[in-house]
Amino acid sequence: MKIAIVTDAWRPQVNGVVTTLTHTVETLGQLGHEVVVFSPNGLPTVQCPSYPEIRLALFQGRRLAAWLQQQQPDALHIATEGPLGLAARQAAVRFRLSFTTAYHTQFPQYLRARYPVPEWLSYGALRWFHALAARTMVGTRQVRRELRARGFRHLCHWTRGVDTALFRPRPEVKLPYPGPIMVYAGRVAVEKGVEDFCQAEVSGTKVVIGGGPALADLQRRYPSVVFSGFQFGLNLAELLAGADCFVFPSRTDTFGLVMLEAMASGLPVAAYPVTGPRDLIREGETGCLRANLADAIVGALRLNSSACRTQALEYRWEFATRQFVNNLVDARTTRRARHRTHFKGSTVTDYQR
């Protein structure tokens, strides 16, 4: 099957959406599908307000429409609700193509953390965006329930995977910090709750892996916290494996892929009892969920790491990608005659200007 994916989030951005799409595209190729990706790569871009690391490609509707006509995909997936996602939605409506979407990000909560935008307005915009999709894929059952309660329709499940060969226990790794060592990895931004982690009154060493708009301010105000900056591949895997527990202070994530990477490394997770952690963490086995983050950390440090690894092994990218394929619809069907398609292909390409 030839699958077209349109996304505003793509390499070299570093976040869970990009990680998910990258592994999905790679696995689709391994499964014999042809994948073409339309992303900001190679296009003129501008900085995203309050997020200079994120580049947005504006006014690409005509180029994207021409690309879709040229590619003639069997299935169209619109991964994000940004400028390219909007352009793809418009082109799909114009050409009467059926398409799927995904709900990766809690934009209403993200916006509210920065600007006085009421959630009902943001959810209304998102509901409009996804309304014409044949299916909207969500990562957890809790997100599915929440969106359904807000009037979203045609919701389906799309789980995630983890590279358990890269992220694994490494007893030989010893980090040069006083224990216990607690680690966070991800964007350093206000909606991620990283300051809650920095403020938590627990003994030991706190390590923050990643970068973002809040990094400089937190470094200045919390000198006792170790800020390692962005880490990738083996360096990231070793930092996780060398810690004693993983702290996930976000209240706004729809899944939290990095929690899987931490559990695969043998780390129990400390988090709030909110969407994302509630679906992923097995309370008292692979993590501890508490309204007080310090209490969650203390509880997580008491847990056995072997259960974390065992749970992470249940999440495979091949399974998640086959689930993604089964959620796709034939782009050329009418809205009343959509059906799943399974074709053969072999090539993975990336659109460039």
C-alpha cells in the first residue's frame, strides 16, 4: 500500500510525535509498504511562537495539493493539526479523499499554560479539524474517553512501541552522582511540569535530560539539579539505565512515550495520576502515581525494576504499526463506503523541496 503522511512535526525536531512517526515510517517500510512524507523539511519555515526550536511551514496549500495529486496514495494520514495538517485537510476535502488523523498533543492545555485561551475554544477548533476524518487515532483509552465526552467521533486506538534493544538495563553504568538518582527526559517547557520535579523535596540527585524554552530559567533557579541538555541514542539509554527512577511530571501528555523507554531501561516511574501515566503505569508494580510528586518518587524508588522491563517488552513497534495500518482507510472511497485496504510496497521516501 502507498501511504502518504503529512506532518508538521518531523526530524530534526525532538519529541514524542517525531519519535512515533519515525519508528512507524521505518516499520511500515519493513512491512512492505511504500511511505511518502510531506513535512517542513526543505520548505521555508518560521519559528513557532514561544517554541523557537519548532519550525512551521506556512502557506504550503498549493504545493501540498500538487504533491497529493502527483503521489496518488492509497491511504492518507494527517498526523498533526498545524499549518501543513490544515493544508492537507483542505486538499483532501477538495479532492474528495478520505483520510485519517491522530490526536498526539493536548493543545488546549498547552495553550492555556501560555496564553489565556479557554479550553472550550481550543477543543472546538480541534473537534472541527478532526470531524471529517474517517478515523482519529488516539494513544490511550483514557484519551479516547475524554475526547468522546467532548464530542469527538470516529475514535480508534493506536498504541506505541519501544526499542528494547537500545533501552535496556545496563548494570555496568554508574552515574557520578549521589544516589538515589531521579531522571526526567523530554522537552523543558512549562506544560511539561519540569519545575515540579525540580521543586520536589526528595534526597538524592535530580537529572533533567533535554532542552526547551524553560531550560535557561530553570538552570538559573535550580543550581542543584543536573541539566544534561539533549541526549540521543546510546548516551540517552545509558543515562536512563544509570538512574534509579524516572520522573514524569507532565499533566498534559496523551501518552508519554519516554515512560516506555524508561521502563525498558528498568526504571520505575513516578508521576501524577493523570491521562498518560494512568493508562501506562501499573500502580505499585511499574510505577507510583500520587497527587504529590515527592510522594510518588519515594514510592517508585521502592519498586522492583524487573517488572518495569517485563511490561515494556509488551510494547513492540511492529504491533503498533500493524494497528496503525488497520486503522487506515482507502483514500479514494466515498465517506459512505470507506473500507480498510492492504496493498504491497517496499519504498520509504521523504518529500523535499
